[in-house]
Amino acid sequence: MTTQNLENLTMQGPICPLPHHHTETVVIGHGSGGKMTQDLIHHSFFSRLGNAYLAEANDAARIILPKGSEQVAISTDSHVVSPIFFPGGDIGRLAVCGTVNDVAMLGAQPKYLTAGFILEEGFPIASLDAIIDSMAEACQEASVQIVAGDTKVVEKNSVDQIFINTAGFGVIQKDRKIGGQFAQPGDAVLISGTLGDHGIAVMEARGDLGFESQIQSDVAPLNHMIEDLLNAVPEVHVLRDPTRGGLATSLNEIACQSKVSIVIEEDTIPVKPNVQTACEMLGFDPLYLANEGKVIVICPAHFAEKAINSLHASPYGIQAMRIGEIFADNPGRVLLKTQYGSTRILDMLANEILPRIC
Amino acid sequence: MCLGIPGKIISIYEEQSTKMAKVDFGGVTREVCIEVIPEAKPGDWTIIHAGFALNILDEAEALETLEILSEMAAFTEEEG
Amino acid sequence: MSSKDFLKGFRDAKLVKRVAGEIRHRVSQPWSIMEICGGQTHAIMQYGLDQLLPEEIELIHGPGCPVCVTPLELIDQALWIASQPNVILTSFGDMLRVPGSTSDLFSVRAAGGQIRVVYSPLDSVKIAKDNPQQEVVFFAIGFETTAPANAMAVVQAQKLGLENFSILPANVLVPPAMHTILSSPNNRIQGFLAAGHVCAVMGYWEYPTIAEKYQTPIVVTGFEPLDLLQGILSTVEMLEDGRVGVENAYPRVVGFEGNRAAQGLINQVFKPVDRKWRGIGVIPESGLGLRNVYQDFDATERFQTGEIRTQESEICIAGEVLQGLKKPADCPAFGTLCTPNSPLGAPMVSSEGACAAYYRYGRKNQ
């Protein structure tokens, strides 16, 4: 090449190609553990969830337990709900509330959560940000902190957009003994509110069945309501949140654990009219639909009224109702008494809930 | 074979030259094909099965049935 | 009225109990009554209405569950089609768990087959329109109630000029089944509750002949607790009075002629064909097939499914249960080998199949 030819070249700026700054979608590099991961964590996670524990930026969080913390409750849950945004909530809120509630069902005060994310490459970062905002809001409401986390990115179609695992940790007061195995004959069965809202809201959001309603998921953190309840009625025997499988499945589990039978009265069970309508349209039974903001309370009958009043004082327990009773005979059986005086067995959910034409 | 529930017609329109309606089942709405009840109008109650209207529900007939039953039953109670 | 208040009365506990009382008052001897519709079976079990009836009334659950009676050959065909590449099989939710000879739609989906649940046959047409590169097949089951909707799907597909849509015709008809049941030498049915929504479409002008031929009273019956008890009461009254005829206990929905426009639509698209009923056998002219002009939409023509060899469980007595000859509890496998989780036959799968209904609701005395 001669000097003459070089003079005719025009330079149009730096020719060293800079890598793209990935700000719109998640890419594999975000899961590599290097700078891109750090950037994502700081931009999306820390800015929204920031607390002293996360700020230490170690591989694990160091927790100092208060005196008297001999009993702790630990729980974990993976969240894969589709669609990830639905009326009344999203996968982030669900991830926080689900685990907060699981810990609270043991009568524990949830304090710390961990959160592991598996992201599909191509997942919009704006969606991720919205989900984490939602988690931050839920944590704030529940007075818990996410103290440790993990992020992985996988190839397209390896996961459905985003999966979240949360683990929860809480301290159980010394004298509390609450669990599915403690129901006693003569106990009253209470439910904190309407059934089936979450199940129908998610189904509607999926869009396959083509119906529209104003039904919202009930996803909510119940720990404060439960703490108030346990302060008012320390004699509560069982707490259970009727999530997948619905009220019927949870009652069956309790009946087996406690070796008792449970009889509930159909006309006391609260179901929103539009949820009832959606169920009738599609052939579903609201007793088998998922709830994410409800709790079954089983306590001695003479405390039932006090318990109901305590629940009514919380925004999440306004429609609490007494729905049934525990019996000694026929252990493991759950029965439903209809408004006509007839009785039928309420089994566990056998398999997937499907709409029917018959 | 027959999960059919009552719904009230809110509005009527055409889609792909098929007669359709927006139906309110009681807080839940859905689009429904009303091709076989061409005389239907907004405000009518229908029985819907699998997104398809089968017939117009006769409100007067329904009320009459209930009235007869109430009277019959009360009479029976007095008798027995 | 803007709300459904005028319909709530059909669930009113006081009225229900009073009609039940009236039935008790009228009955003087045992009677066996069949309800032919699976939806009615489901409602009876769900509300525990059989517990409100006097002992003398025996309710026999008929083969009115299209999920239960769809022949194994058709199910195996559906499974084969769903397993083909580039095919989306659409179906009502009821069918997903029904066992074929070796598999079911759930398993096919787990193996990668595209199967979508639809609430309405018209949704299948939408799916075909939205996926022009894929073949969309709709599993068209149901009785006469569903036939107009299934017909409409074909008509719409034709209007849209869709070349990737077809149906697997599997509709069945009620009156031929009634003939088969009532003419069986072991028949012990004395009264019949006709299927309310089938009659909403077809009317009940076909039934006086049947009632007369078999000297069996028939009452068109609805699905709410009050409707069912009224249907039973009317049947009992006719039996006690020794009357044979057809009465309509669902007048708010059903008229004698039925819906002419709906019948016209069915006739436009379908014609009666012989059909095998699972567990019962071939009943002549008891099914619906596509008319020649709509042959292009017939999935059995479009897909060469080859020879289907079917195999039923040897233990399953579904056929006898469906005809009302045996009760689910009479089956040696009931509740043990055969449960909703691991069904041997169709009546345990469908939520209103007699076996499933009995399992879910009726086992409290065991």
C-alpha cells in the first residue's frame, strides 16, 4: 500500500467496536457472574431491595438472632405462575407473600427471605424491574427483608420467562405450638375470607377461556393479621393457607395429620358472586381453587367468636366466617353439609382442574 | 352433557358475518354466538352452553313455576 | 330484574325440601328412574338430592356423559392425531384425562404434543385462523346440546376459507340410546328424566313415541335442585297414577318443537351415522357425521390414522354401569384399582361419569 492511498481514506470515528450496553433485555451474559451480573444486580435488585444485609455483598447474610429464638420456622417455595402479571398481583408479590405466609402458618414472625431468580434470555428488564418493585412493596408491607439472593440466566425456552424461589425464616414464640396435627374434636373451623379469587383471576389472565370479570387475585401477606390473631387467641391450634388444591385439599391434609374428621357447612362458605358465576360457567368447584391471601384457622369453639372479631379487624379478614367443626369419628374424612341437609364427601383434589361441558 | 348457564345479553354485534352477543353471567362477561336465536335482543336472558346460546329463557315461565311451587308446597305443609 | 334473582328460587332450600316432601307423600311402591344426562348426575350428587328422596326411589345413572361413551377408536384416533408434528388438537377439558387404549391426551401433551383446552368450539376456529402454518383439529364430542356449536365451527371455518381446520366428529344422539336401553331384556327402568338442554335444542317431539312404545313415562328435566326434584315428582306422579306420556318440567327453557334454527344448523352440517358407544356397542344412527359438502373438514379423511386397534381394561364394567344394569359400587375395582387418579374406564374420569360422581360424593357410607 502506498502513502497516497492512505491519504484518501476517511476516518469516521473510533473503529474499535464497543460491546452493546444491554439495558432492555436480559442476555446470557447477565448470568455469567461477572460485571454484567453485578450491573444487573445493582440496577434492578439492590436499588429496589437495598438493605444493610445486601449491602454487605457477601455470599451469605449474617443474622443475629434475638434472645429466646430456640424455635425457628424455615420454608421454601418456587414460583412459576403463568402469566407473570395478573389482576391483583404478579409473580414477585406472590413469591414474597407465599413464603411469608408459609412461615406465618407456624405461628412464626417472618423476618428474612432469600430470593433466587432464574431468567430466560430475552426477558425484558422493564418487566424484571416491575416485579422487583412489587417484591419490595410486599416486603415493606410484611415488614420482612430479602437478605440474600441469586440470579441465573438460561437459554431461550429453558424456562417460561422467569421463575423465582424464595425461602423464608422466622422465629416462633417459645410457648406456641401450631400445626396441622393439633386440631382437636370440638374445635371450630374458620376461614378468613372469600375462596377462589386467585384461581379464577389467573385463569382469566391466561386468556384461553375468553371470559372477563373484575376478579382480582387475593395475594397478600397475612403475617400481621395472624400475629394480631394469636395475641388475641393464643389457643389457636391450626393455621393453614389453602393454596393449590384449595380449601378442600387443605382440610383433607389437616384431617389426616390430626386424625380427625371435619364437617363444613356449605352455606357459610364465603365466595364472591362473580367467582361463583365463573365457576358455574366453566364447571369448577371454588373449594378446589387456589387462594393466596386466605388462612384457615382452627381453634377451640369457645374462642371462635374472639378469633373472628380479630380477623375482621384486618383488611385481609373482613369476610372471615366460621364454617365448620372438628369431630373425633371417621378420622381423615372431610364432609360438606349442603343447605338441603344432605351431606357429601369432600375429597382432596385428585388431578388438574379442567373446564367441562357436561 | 349439558353445562348450560343463564346469561343476560348486553349487546349484539356481527363478527365474520356471524351473530354474536356480549353476555353477562353475573359479574362475568363473555362473547357468545347467538346465531340460532336471531330474535334475541339486549336484555334477554339465554341459556349458554360452550359459548353458544341455545334458547331464550322465558322469565315469565320461570316466575310462574316458582309461584306454583310455593303455593303447592305451602298447601302441602298445611295438609301434612 | 337486572340480576339472576328470579333464578335463585330454583335453589331455594325451603322449596326443595317441600317438593322432596311431596315426593315422599306420593310414593307408595319402589320405582326405578333413570336420569340420562351426566350433568344431572353431577347435580344430584353435588347437592345430595338422592338423600332427600324416599328409599323407594332408585335413581339409575344413564350414559349421558359424552366423555364416557365416546368410542375408544375415536379417542385413539385423537391421540394419534395429537401426536403428529405440526398439529394442534383442541378439545373440551373433559376429554384430556379419558384413557385411550394405551395413553391419554395428558400423556401426549407431556410427550410434546400440542393440545389446547377450549371452552367453545368457536375458539378452535380462532386458533386455526391465528396459526395458518399448523393443522388445527377440534375433537367434536357432545350430545345434541353441543351439536349446534360444533356445526357452527365448521360453518365459520368454511366462511373464513380456512384450509388448516378440521374436526373429529364424535357427537352422539340421545333418543337412539334410550331405545337401546329400554329395549334391553335386562331393563328395569320404569321412568325417564329426559336431558333438559338436549331438549332445549331438539324439543321433545321425539319422545311420545318412545314413551308409548316402552310404556315408560318421560319428563323433560332441568339441572337446578328444584328442577331435578320436580322432574322426579312428575315422573312419580305418572307412575303412581299408571299414566304413560311425556311432560315438560323445564318449561322456562324447553319448548315442544325445540329450537328450529339450531336443528337446521345441525342438519346443514351433520347427518346421522351409526356410532359405537363405549361399553355398549354400535347403536344405529346414533351419531353425527359430516355431510359430503363438508368432507374437507373431516379429520378422519384428512389424517390417515391407519387401523386403530383398541384395547379396553378387562376389569372395567363401564358398559353395564352406563346402561344402568350395575351400580359403580358393584364393580370389583371401584375405589381400589379404579379411582379418579388411576381410572380404568371413562365413567371414572369424567367428573359427571357415574363412577366418578359416586366416588366423589357418594362414598360416605363406606
